[in-house]
Amino acid sequence: MKKICFLLLAILGQVTLAKVSYKNYKVYSITPKSEHALKTLIDLETEAMEFSPFQFWHGPTKVGHEVTLMVGPEIQQNIKNMLNNSDFDSRIMMDDVEEKINNENRLWRSDVVNPVNWTVYNTLDEINNWLESLAIEFPSYITILKPGKTHQGRDIVGVKLDFSPLIQKQVVFMESNIHAREWITSAVNTYILDQFLRSTQTDIRALAQKYTWYFFPVMNPDGFVFSHTENRMWRKTRTRYNLFCYGADPNRNWGYQWMNGGASQNPCSDIYAGPRPFSEESVEVMRGFIANITDNMIAYLDFHSFSQMLLLPYGHTTDPLDNYDEMMKIAEVAMAKLEAVHRTSYIFGNVAETIYIAAGSSMDWVKGEFKVPIAYTYELRDRGQFGFLLPAEQILPTAEETLVSVVSIFEEYEKLHPTP
């Protein structure tokens, strides 16, 4: 028995030392057409572990809703057999995940420092160095923020942007990359920050100058680094929870409706909510920081990928709570303006009704605890062709259309709540 245990540890040690390859992994789009089919997928998701040869990109929620499942070559025949009945509609969305990974950031070179110019996806160091450079270039407007450290000792870095710091204004918080693998999110967040500083467009300048802005491009630095260096598909933090499994889902770890649906108590699950609310150091750090600025907060915008959706609270219920109707009206106009830029179509609604039950998110915590008027989560491009592996060529168009919609959100809110 001891020999078997040592052999297993040796194998796992080798796995963790090598960069994970997704060669010949396929991604399936699956739609369950019956309750039995849905249960089959839910049972499969329950069995998923960090080292399983499959991973749900979008998990099963209800009959008729699309599921996205990445499958390793060793079990593809089993999955084909499972799907080979009338209870499922399915198609192959991606033939070789590793090929898409290699093509995603093909202009990037690991042996040079890449500028943040939205032609490639940048590393954590490159993003943080760029933020530091803004403080030097715009010392009157930009303040570097380092509210605390992660489990592995990395700084969580953000900036405060304020064009008139002596005048008290309402506050907007912009977060991204709380899920490590969603690289497009920090790219869009940094683009908006750059445009606020450099754009000469009247509407962008007016919005930038009206509020005090907090930008945190990478809310999960440990996971983000790991997704660059070891495992491109990594989602969670990097806290070690048992012999085999690391990390909790930092967007299921916030203390509002924690573990009230859409999360797991299994430490090996991608949606592990942690052993308790705010268990993750990075989440606890940002909890304290955000709580200190909510007295005057008007908006909280959270960037995720993928699916092309604009989501509003809450994730634990489909009930239209708080200012749901108002936020839906604003979303309708904003998504129409987004679509007009590059013909990218978004849908919108609250988290639970639009995508799935998902309690314990940062957006829900901010809305539920502090009743911040504007709270949205973007699920950025695309709708399935590339998933989390959106090619770098799509960074700029994604960022451009998103910025237009952000401007629209605040313009529409102002129409409903004109300032005196």
C-alpha cells in the first residue's frame, strides 16, 4: 500500500512540475433535452476534480440550456457513447484546445517584456509595471493602490483615477480577472483606464472626469500567474486545501448568500466556494478595501468571460429584486449601443435567470450589502467558437465595444437620476 501511495505522489509531483498540455482535448457544446440527460451531466460534473481529463466550461443548469465541456483524448470515446442518444444535442466546438492556446497569443514572446498596447495578452508583471508607469506619467490623476497581498505573497495592485481629487465625487469600482483564465477581462479593463486618460472624445472625457474611479485589473494574481506559467485553463486561487487540490473559486467566496447554490464544497471542484466566506486572502483583502469606499459608491462593474452577456444581481434567485427593472432598461440601451460598434450581440438579465444559479459573487456582495445603485457583470466575447481562448486579435474590438456600452450605462442612469 505504501508503494502505491509513493508512486501516486511521484506521478502527481511530475504532473504539477510540467506545464499542462491540452493537446487533442476537444470542447463539446451539449444541450440536454430531458431531465435524465441533465442529471447525467450533473452527475459527471460532481465527479470532476482538478486532475480529471474533463472540465466544464459552462456547467449543466436546466433542460435546453447549453453546456460546454472540455474532454481529454482518453475519455472522448466514453463521452461520444454518452451523447449518442436522442436525449442530447451536441457538436464539437473546438477540435484541439492546445492548438487554440498556441494561437491565442501568437504575437507574444516570453523572452521580452511586452508593452500593454492591446495587441497581446500581458502577464501580471507587465500589467503592474504599466500601472506604475501611469502614476509617473499622470501623477496628478493616478494613485497606485496596494491594499494587501495574496496567499502566495503577491501584491494586489490597482489604481485610483481622479481628475479633481480635491472635490468629493461618487465612486466607481472596476474589477477583472477574479477568474484566472479569463484573460480578455483585464485587457478590457486596462483599455478603459487608458482611454479615460488619453481619449479626446467628449463623452469619454466627461465620464472619466465625473467620478472617482478604482481599477483593479487582476483580482486573483496567484491564479492569473499560474494560468500563464503552468495551466492555461486554471480558474481558482492557489491556496492548498488537501494533498491533491488547490484553490477556491474567488467569485463564490464572498459572504452574501454564500453556498446558496451554484457552488461546491469539494476542494477539487472548479466552483469550490472555500471552507468559509472570505477564506481566500485575496478576497479578504478586497473585502476590506471595497467596504471602505462604498459610502459614496454609485457603480460596481465586474468583467468576466465568456458568453456575451450583461448580468445584474442576483445569482441565488431569479426574483427581480432591488432596482432590477431600472437596470434592465439601462442594459437594453447599452447592449444595443455595444452591438452597433462591431455587430456583437449580447443578451442581458439577472445571473440566475440568464446563465445559472451562482451565489457568493463579488457583485452580489456589493449589491446585497451596500445597495450600490449600478451593479453589472460583463461576460465578454465570445459565444463559443474560442471560449476562454479568445485570440489576441479580438482584444481591441472587444474593448472598443465594451467602452461604448460603459459610457451608455452611465448616460442612461443620469437620464433617470439627473444630478441637480
